[in-house]
Amino acid sequence: MKSKLLLALLALTLTGFANAQVKPEEAIKFRQSGYGFMAWNMGRIKSNVEGAYNKDEVIKAANAIQAIANSGMGALYLPGTDKGTGWEKTRVKPEFFTNKEGVTKVALAFGKEANEMAKVAATGDAAAVKAQLGKLGSTCKGCHDDFKIKD
Amino acid sequence: MKSKLLLALLALTLTGFANAQVKPEEAIKFRQSGYGFMAWNMGRIKSNVEGAYNKDEVIKAANAIQAIANSGMGALYLPGTDKGTGWEKTRVKPEFFTNKEGVTKVALAFGKEANEMAKVAATGDAAAVKAQLGKLGSTCKGCHDDFKIKD
């Protein structure tokens, strides 16, 4: 009983109070939601740079991606969420939980390019947005290559 | 063939170019993702005002909710998405697609309180955040009451 309490306290310390109440399957669902919503917004920006460009729509999409990228989703990779089902079975690779340096690297790259995308979107320069979309997309791919199980 | 083309053009006009490529089941998945991600962030703010308060975490959560609230999710309620399955079967009520005035009202209320939440979060005033969380939550509930099928 004592060791269970100790483990629970340790989990609290590691994950922060706010996440102590998030169950593993909820954490997986929340992170899949974040990626799913960003996917919509990446697609919207892509449609805009390939077709009729709507500055306001691109700004909204870029702001959503930026806010999600900066929301601290790392907290959703709780112990015990390396396997399990949220909206669907998680496709995270075990390496995500062991290669801290690698994860930090891809996360920082993603945050940097997401912040830059919001800045570029605000200018309304379609060509610059297209170029930045490529950079941002490559940071998504960088993480997927290393830490997401392929379809 | 001509009438099909006409319908396709009408759909384009109604939904905007960028959404022309979003399939109904994708649109449902994307909007469920948006609500799912906001649910995490509402829960985080709640945990913070009820427990140890972390100003930075609340700001991140409020910014995510604000950006999603302002992202133009209405575009995801495409014709043909009144029924169907994204991550799960949609629980939108038929009224959502007919009561335009009612939808506009709840959407504007939600956007207003989400913007206000981001402002209040930036101050770091836990009591004010708690009060604003109540206001914001009531706009979620207002929409759910009218336009979401109960569990």
C-alpha cells in the first residue's frame, strides 16, 4: 500500500497535478484530437496556396496550429500511454518514451516552424506561406518518421 | 451531367474552395478533434483553478481554446454531415442545420467568452479565471443543450 502511494505521488510529480486526473485512454484521445485538428488546418493552408488564396482563412488555420503546437501536448504522453486506444489505437513508437533528446529536437523544430507560420500567414504573402508550409510539414514528417508507426 | 456540375459549383460557393476537398467523414472527424482538444484544455484550466495554479499552463490552454474557437469550425458542418461517423458517430442534432439564427447566437457567445478567457488567463488571476471558466463553460453547455444529442 505504501509503495502504491509512493508511486502515485511520483506520478503526480512527473506529470504535474493537472494531468493526474487524465486517464491513459483520455490522454491518447486528446493528443489524437490535437493532431487531427492540426491536420485539418494544414490541409486548409495547402488548399489556399494551391487554389484561391483567402488571407483570413490562412491566418485562422495558422493560429490554430500555433496554439496547439504551443499547448504543451508533451504532457499527454503519460506513462502507460505507449499502448492503448483513444479515438483509435495509438501509433506512437516505443522510442518516443525513451529517446528524450530526439523528441525534444523534433518538438522544438515543430514549435519553431509553427510560430513562424503564424507570422508569415499574418503578412498574407501566399508564396511565403507556401514555402513555410513546406518547412512546417517537414517537421511533422520528421517526427512521424522517427516516432509514429506507419499506416 | 449539367445539373451535377451545377450542384458541385453551388457546393463550392456554399462551403468555400478549401473545404471542397474535405469529405463528410473527414469533416466530422476534424470537428470532433477540435471539441476533443478543447475538452482537454477546459479540464486543464479546471484542474488549475481547483488545485495548484500554474499560470503558464492556463495561458497555453486558454490560447488553444481561443484559436480553435476562432478557427471557423462552422465550415466543417458541410451539407451531408448531419449524419455519419468521424472518430465516432456524430451527435449533432438536425436543428443545427436549420436553425441558423440559433447557431449564430451560440457560436458568437462561445467566441466572445473564449476570447475573454485568453485575456483573463494572461493576467494570472486565478479567481478571475475560475469565474471566466464558468462563463465559458455555460456557452459550451448552451450549444450542447440545443444542438448536441445527449449521451
